[in-house]
Amino acid sequence: MVLTRCLAITTTISSSSTSPLLLISSSLSSKLPLSLSKPDPITFPRKIRLISIYKPPMNILNKLGFGFKPSPDPASMENSSVAQGPDDDVPAPGQQFAEFGAGCFWGVELAFQRVAGVTKTEVGYSQGFMPNPSYEDVCTGTTNHNEVVRVQYDPKECSFETLLDAFWAKHDPTTLNRQGNDVGAQYRSGIYFYTPEQEKAAKESLERQQKLLNRKIVTEILPAKKFFRAEEYHQQYLAKGGRFGFKQSAEKGCNDPIRFQTLITAEQIQ
């Protein structure tokens, strides 16, 4: 608006014999807004909320428990009661749930996939206080989640005790917050029960297992809490081939050694 009026003043000066100073004075006094001589004060919002959009890269250092670990946004933890509540998902008719933490959930899931009577496996995060955590959130080590495998099984074909045997055979239950090169609370040993019968069987099984070992078992036995399913690229990771496309058998009864593979990202699997 101001630019347009200045151009009009210039045109008038060049085509009139009247004094240029008088024309400018007249134009300015009659057309320019008063705000040019005394600008209105600029106001700003009283509250400014800073939003962080940074997301740490997923890499092998995170998987090993090292590297940069920013704390999750506290706003995302406001409804922690959701994460602390029981797992209210329902298994298929005639099926039951069991849940275990035994280190990186890729290999743990494959071990349970091979058990006869297991009809479904899912990897995810549980036992923490942050709802809907991402893999990056869990890797910060500040949410208290554990990488778990939720097993759905047919009790007519597979007993809970059979699952416990597979659990003890898959990992070292005497290393606190660690399995091999995987270090962090998300790799802790845990049995998370859904029924009083599972709790009793788990404790009795731990006592028997302790008699076979010369180091103290640190496995936690707790009620199953809200299960947050992990990102899709983590599901059946080793059976799908892992990072290098070397598929590992999930056939029932398979005894092939389970090979550890480097982390795959969502972009790499697409």
C-alpha cells in the first residue's frame, strides 16, 4: 500500500507545474495512514511452546546400549497409567497368552516360533511407564520397558511348562540387564504371567533352574502389563531374513542355531 502511494506521488510531480514540495506534502497529509508516523506496537503471544522434532538415528550403537540417548518427551508420559495397566488384549478362542523377555526379541521370538503348539508370536514393549513407545524411546533406557515376546499357544498342544523350558534354554538368566553384547534394561530376563497358574508354574520353574546353576538367577516374575506391539519391521525379523536376507527356519521342532543379525531399519526392509 505504501509503495503504491509513493509511485503516485512521483507521477504527479513529473506532470504538473505545481511545486513538488507542495504536492508531496498534500499527498502525504491526505492519503498516508497515521500509523506511518507512529507505528502500532507489535504484540507477541504470551506463551511460546517449543517443540522438538529431533529423532535419534536407529543404529547398532543403540542396539548395544550405547550412543546418544535423549530422554523422551515428558508430555508423552502423562498417561502412564495406561502403560502400567494389565494387558487386556484377548487371545484367539481356545488359546492362551504367555510373555517373556530374554534379550533381543528377534532371537527370542524365533525360538518360540519353533515350539509346537505355538500359534502366534509378536514382539513388543512392556513393563515400562510410557504409553505407545517407539523403538528409539525404549533404546534411551529411560522408559523401563523390556523387549518382550508375547506368545499365543494352544494349551491342548503346548503346556506353559514347555514354554518355560524354551525360555530358560534361550538365554542366560544370571546376567542383569544384559544378554551377550546387548546391554540395557530393555534386555532383562523376565516372565510375565497372565494367570495365577502361570505365576505358580514360573516360580517353581525358577527354583528348579536355580539348582542347576552356580550363579543367582535375576529373572523377574511379574504380572503381564499393557503390551505395545513393536514396529512392523521387527516382527518375525529373523524368519523374514534379517538385514542380509538369510532366512532362518521357523518350522516347528527346528533345532538350527539361531544366528544374531545386525539391526534392520524400516527403510532397508522396504
